[in-house]
Amino acid sequence: MRLRSYSFVCGLLCASLALALRAQNQHESVYAELGKAPAKYQQMQNPLASDPDAPVAGGILFEEHCEGCHGKEAAGGKKAPTLRALEVRSAPPGAIFWILSNGVVRKKMPVWSKLPEPERWQLVSYIQALNGETKASDSGKK
């Protein structure tokens, strides 16, 4: 009887530990895909970085394609994380572009390669404007 009790407690502890580790890994990996962008993309610069209209256009695209999951002004939603996090703020523009182009299917982030390349760069401009890379007032939110 005592052996069964120890076995049960040991099994319960192992299961609890496994669930805790799984939850921790899921939390830590929300933004991990940004670091998985190939070096070619990590080094890419936004060709629209100096275009003051790019964040405005990106804001319109964001409302249309992204706001449903990422929430108003990318503050996060029930389906997707905030895009105002440090990991996104510090990500190279090319890594953000790569995520937009390839998605993260297992996290239910769709592939947006069907959007023309300039529109994906406009989205990058908008996301960076939210994070202070350019003036947030230039994002077209009036």
C-alpha cells in the first residue's frame, strides 16, 4: 500500500513538473521565432524606413489583416501576443518581415506572402512606429 502511495505521489510530481516546464517553454517561445529568421533577413533593412507614409499605410493594413488577432494598436489579444514587447522592439526589421512572409503556423500566425512585398514592409514600418522607431504620431492613428 505504501509503495502505491509513493508511486502515485511520484507520478503526480513528475506530471506537474512536466506541465510546468511545458507552460514555461510556451511562454518563453512566444517571440522566439524572430530569432529564427535566416541571417539574410536578420541583416535586411526596411527599404521604406525613410518614407513618412509607410507607417500610415501599414496602420491601415494592420487594421485590415492583423488587428483581429493582435488587438487594437498591436497591444495583444486573445489569439496573439502584443507587438509592443521588447523582443519585437529590438528585432531587426528583416526578421519582422520574415515572420510576416512565412508566418508561424504552429502558433496560428498566418503566412502573409500573398501581400505584395511593399505592403509587408509598410506593416514593418507600422510595427516599428508603434515601438518608437519612428514617431508614433506618424502611424496614421488620428
